[in-house]
Amino acid sequence: MTTPTAPPAAKAPPLQGLRVLDLATLFAGPLAAMMLGDFGADVVKVEHPRKPDPSRGHGPAKDGVGLWWKVLGRNKRTVTLDLSTPGGRDALLRLAADADVIVENFRPGTLERWGLGWDELSTVNPRLVLARVTGFGQFGPYAHRPGFGTLAEAMSGFAAITGEPDGPPTLPPFGLADSVAALATAYAVMTALAARTMTGHGQVVDMAIIEPMLSVIGPHPLWYDQLGYVQPRTGNRSRNNAPRNTYRTSDGSWVAVSTSAQSIAERVMRLVDRAELIDEPWFADGTGRAAHADVLDEAVGSWIARHTRDEAMAAFEKAEAAIAPVYDVRDVLADPQYQALGTVTEVPDPELGPIRMQNVLFRLSETPGGIRWAGRPHGADTDEVLTAAGLTPAEIGALRAQGAV
């Protein structure tokens, strides 16, 4: 099977020529590599010959083909190597010699045990950037624990502030921490590559999944440090402004309202015929409004409950107040704004035919990214990639006989 090709673009994507080896499994590392591939990097996904990336089996499948992998593996060529074998190790070093980036998420010490640590990798390629994505980082008392995004969502404080006040801490029903860590890893890799242009040599990126989640939940450490304040669970409400909640419409739909700006809060009160609340002393700032969320939620909620979703949306938009429908995936696919942006795009796939998935993460006006192909079968490009690295057919055959590929 040959690697599929995309129609020629008007301009080369910005990361064309960047060579990435994706040794990671499941989500954070592979998603970061996917993001690099979306903008033109040549990403080679390295999987164990007999134990493919578990994401191939996560979630629903069609005709035996895992659908999650079609997204996570897009724009990647796939090879198999058992890195724990001498042959697999040597082949990986051959690939690393010409790579710019390696992304891995083995427990700390695993690559070193295989003779593939930073000393060996940087010896064959001093310009290499090695991104190490683990639950807890490369050192510290928890470094050798198995780590997943769920643990980061718990340990970062995210779960503690999520959910209803009288309910349990709540975990998201999707890979939030892994996704945030992937964004951070892609950013870290590009930062290291920018540094390489100045220093001429690569370096190690140590990404602990517990840390990006802590960054995105806001100034909680500072609040505690300066005020001893620990944010409780508030459901859909905010301690910083009100009204801010989800409200049910007369036709059984839901909408979300936000009033982070004072002017928006005042417009909402006029719209729902409760302008007298604007004159209350506590209405003058977000903290005061949040302390009276019961009053404001009743005012907004009762008005919205008397209108359909379309009526509420139209009225809020006319008043220049902030509102959004609460969507499920069916609504997302039908929404005209998402359609205008091309947020979900159709990708041809030789296994499943045309499939729809999220498009690249952002738009560049001059050098846009793109999806050249969806996730490829396990090991589909092994011979092609190893041949390009200088291995002869006899050497590849010997590796296959040893079980190294």
C-alpha cells in the first residue's frame, strides 16, 4: 500500500520539511504530533508490531476499523518497530538521525533501558528535539507512576471545582487533560525548534500532563496564596459574575448565557424586563452580581422558559446580549457558523470512504494547513519509511524475521 497524496497546494504548508517521529500512544503525545502534521510536518507513527496504539481500539468502530484513530492518526505514515529489540533500536536510531522531533510517552527510564535515551539520540542527531510527555514529568516522587489525563483532571483541581455544589467532583466525559497537554506540547516543540535556530542544537521537552491543566484553571494558587480562598463547586454558575448559567427554553432546548461584561449584564436585565435590578448597589460589579445569582437566575430563567430557543436566540442577538445554544454533535454539524468556518471537513479514506472530522485547529491566511489523509492501517508504510532511512530489503526482511518490525 502506498502513501496517499493530496492535491498540490498553492503554497507549501509552514512545517513542510519538518520530520517528526511519533513514538507515543493514546492521546496527549499523538495528538500533539497530529497538530504538527496538520501543518505539513512529515509525521511517522512508530507502533509495536504486535501491540498497536491502543487508540485504534478506543470508542466505536465501523467494519472493524477504529474511528478515533482515523482522527488521531491523520497525516501520519505508520511503521512498526519493537524498540526493545536490538534491531528495532538500531532502526529507530537510523530514523532519528534525520528527524527534527521525537514525541514519546513511555514511563521515565524506559527509553534509557532500551539504549534510546537522550545521550544516544542526541549523539546521532544533536539538532533533535525530544518531547517527553508523561503524567507526572521525568523526576519527582510520582515520576514512575502510570499517568493518564483523568488523574491530571483530578489532581489539578479541575474536578474539585466542577459539578453541582451538593454533588461529587466531576470528571469530563472526554480527554480534556490530554487535549490541553497536546496543545502545550505542540507549543513547547515549536518553542524548542525556535531556540534551535539560535543555538544550533536540540533539547529535551519535559511535559507533565498535570501541569497544563493547572495552568488553564486560572489564578487558584494565587487566590489561595494571598487570600486563603479555595473555590467551591458552583455548578454552571460563576463566582465572578452573574447571570451565568444554562437555561431551559419552552420547547425543551437549552441555552447558555454569559454576562462577564457589565454592559452585557445590563442589556440582559432590560431584555428580560427586570431593569430595576440594574439600580441595586450590588449589581455594579461581577462579584456583587454573583452573590445574588439566585435573583438573577430566576429573572433570566423565567423569561427564557416562556420562549422557544429560536425566540430567545433572536431576542438576545437583537439586544446584543451574549447567548449560545447548548449543542450536541448533530447541532454542531448543522450549524451555519461552523459550516462557514469549515470546522468539520470531509476526508476521503480508502477503508471507509468519505468521512467527516474536525478540521485543522486554526486558519493561516498565507500557508494554511490541511488533512492529507486519515489514520492509516497499522504498519502500512514500514517498508517505505525504512527504505528511505537507508535499510536494504534484506535488512528489513531480517528485522521482520526477528519480530522487530
